[in-house]
Amino acid sequence: MRLRETTNEYGTPVVEYRCESCGETFTICPAPEPEQDDQWSGCLAPTCASYDETRDVDKWFDEGRVRAIPSEHGVRLVPFRVIDGAKS
């Protein structure tokens, strides 16, 4: 459930959600539009039954499984392992 729109420590717009399964709060960056809220019914807390590791980009960065590669249009995220069945 969408709680509020705010900015993170870098000034990037984010949305704070509350998990409908466990009640934990989590943020999504960049901030999705309200019509995309149905994509975030699950949680980003590893202890929650609705947690899906493939959607936890912070975890992937922390583990070194994704790199941000500069490109002419900003930054491109490059996974080093399959995410959601896509080929890396």
C-alpha cells in the first residue's frame, strides 16, 4: 500500500509503501506512478513471505551481482546473473 512520496538521500523521488503481508515499510526508487502500485504488493523485507529477491536491487548491488555502467543516456544496470528469467 502506497504511504507517501518523498526523496531519498540523493534527492531522487521515491515512494514509501507498507507491505500488506507483514506490515513492514519499504521504498521504491525511482518513484513509480500511482497506476503502477499493483506491481508492489510484495515486500522487500527478506523475512516476509512475500519477499522476492529478484526485485531487491539493493541486495543485488550489495552482493556485487549488478553494476552501474555509464552510458550516453545516463547509467545502464548490468546484471551478472539471470533476473526474472531474462538472459544476462
